[in-house]
Amino acid sequence: MKHAKRLQSLTLGASLLAAAIPSQAVVDSPGGPAVRQMNFQPPVTQIAEQIYDLHILMLIICLVIFVAVFGVMFYSILKHRKSLGHKASTFHESTTVEIAWTVVPFLIVIGMALPATKTVVAMKDTSNADLTIKVTGMQWKWGYDYLKGEGEGISFLSNLATPREQVTDASIKKNDNYLLEVDNPVVVPVNKKVRIVTTANDVIHSWTVPAFGVKQDAIPGFVRDTWFRAEKIGTYRGQCVELCGKDHAFMPIVVNVVSEADYKTWVDGKKKEMAAKADDPNKTWTIDELKQRGEKVYTANCAVCHQANGKGVPGAFPPLDGDPVVNGPRAQQIHVVLNGKNAMPAWKTVLNDTEIAAVITYTRNSWSNKAQENIVQPAEVLAGRK
Ligand SMILES: [Cu+2]
């Protein structure tokens, strides 16, 4: 009686609680899990497809065994029951049965292990990758470094993008990709073999994208690798799947698979973004720092025309050695280098403020040049852009 009452108040409490939380229309997460998803996510790599097929195959084998075993069992129980007058057999040790129940399961295991091993071996073959990305697990975000292939040198951190209020405040409507969205997704080209090298900074994490059939632990002090070749353009989502601390649920993975052309555009943009970040135009440099950096910029960009010795090519490219613009007021040279002049290309979209300041400072102090205004800071170039 007492129990029944307590149960009643419990259910009442639960329904009140349910009523207090506004009902939210939950929708599929594109590239992630779907509402009431029963099966695996649609595979977009051959490995994921093989895993999917293996899963179905083994499910069918299990089902057949289940039906066969329980069929025989229930048939025996019903047909051979005592009330029908059935007498139990009293035989001991049947060699035939013993051989059968050893050989048949053995064959079943072999039948399952063979295709599974083939897939596991293929999963481990990270050779001949087009692109290598190092993934570093951290409490609680992912770091990505493009080590080899197009985009080499790109590196960024990827953080959860879902606002925290959605986690802590049940009354706020949740995003469609709630807890499966990041500020900086990984971008990879379609149909290219991408090798993922995993490691971690603090504790063990695991990098997982179900649609790729990829799951690899990221272990501090160790390097592990895996790979995928995504065959369909799209956005795919995963999560850290190794319990790694209090924000384990808040370090999702987002991979954008794009066309080769889009990948090139992304690489260019990312490189520019990184260069811009690395060179704060408001930083003040010493003249030696600028000259040193400027020499590199000059060799890479200007020497083809103006020559390494600054003498130019008579009739085609003017010498910068002894040039009045290079030895005159800074503003004019900044203007020429930024905007170009006749056959002289404009550099404002190619070089950043620091690079332009450096190369100008370099030319003003090289060869026989001894400009009065001998140093240009990035801030002046930035101002010259306006
Ligand atoms: Cu983790």
C-alpha cells in the first residue's frame, strides 16, 4: 500500500518534470546521427561499407543460429515432453554429436573471421596517403596539423561551437547539430587517401567518424594511425569516444569533404589567414629583423626581375640599387610596391604588411643604398593600403 502511494507520487513528479521542459522538435543531424536511427550511419568510405556489410552478415548468421537452436529446443520440449509419454534416452558419449558441435562452430567462426580479418588488415594499411593530418586530443578539444600533402603547414584548433547555455539551460532551443558542431572543421578533398596520425597531450582520447568507419585512440606519448578515403562530398560528424574527463561529451569532430577545387581554395584561404595571424601588423620590428626577413621576401618575389644584386635587367627591369624611389621618401615606395606600376606587379594581395615592410626596409639598406628614411614598419604599410 505504502509502496503504491510512493510509486504514484513518483510518476506524478516525473510527469510534472516532463511538462516543465518544453517539448523540442529534435531533427536529424546532417552528416551525424538521425532521429530514431536504428542502423549504422550511411557509409561514405569503402572501409565503412565493408564494416556495414560485415555487421549485416554476422547479424544474419547470429539470427540463423538463434532460430535453429531455439527451434530445436522448443520442438524438443514440446514434442518430447513427459505428459506425452516420451521416454528420455539414456545414451552416453556420442562421438558424432561431439564432432559435429566442434566442427560446425569452428566453421562458423572461420567464416566470420576471414572477411573480418581482411577488412581489419585494409584498415591498417596507411601507405601511399595523399594527405597526412596529425590529430592531437586535448582536454577538451582537437588540434589538427596538416603534415604532408597539399595544405602542408596548416594547423588549427577545433572547439565545440554549441553555445554553453544550450547545455546548461533546458529551456533554450538546441541547434540541429547540438554538441556535434565545431568552430574549425577539418577539411579534406574527396576521393583522396587521408592518413590520420593520432596522439594526445594529456589523457587518452579517441578520434571517431562513424560514416568513415574510422575509430582510433589518441594516446599521450604514442603515435597511432588510421586512414579514410571519403567518396562523397559532404559534412560528417563524430565525437571523442574515449572517456577523457568532465568535458568528454564536448569535443566533437567535424570533417568537411569537398571537391578538389574547393579544397585548394580552402588551403589558400587558411594559409593567408595563418600568415596574417602570424604577422601582427601592429608589431614594431627592429631594423635587423626587418632586413633579415626582407632578404627572404626579396629573394622569393623580387629577384626574378630586379636581380639578387639589385642591378635589374637593363631595358626591362630597373635597378633598385641607387634607385631614387628606394632612396627617397618611404610613402612613395610603399605606394609603388603595394599597387604596382606598369610592368611592376602589385603586391598588396600577395604579401602581407610585415612582408612588404620587410622587403622595403631590405632594399633601402642593401647594395649601395643608404636611404635617409631607412626603416618601414608594417603599420605604415597597413596605413598605405587605405
Ligand atoms: Cu576526449
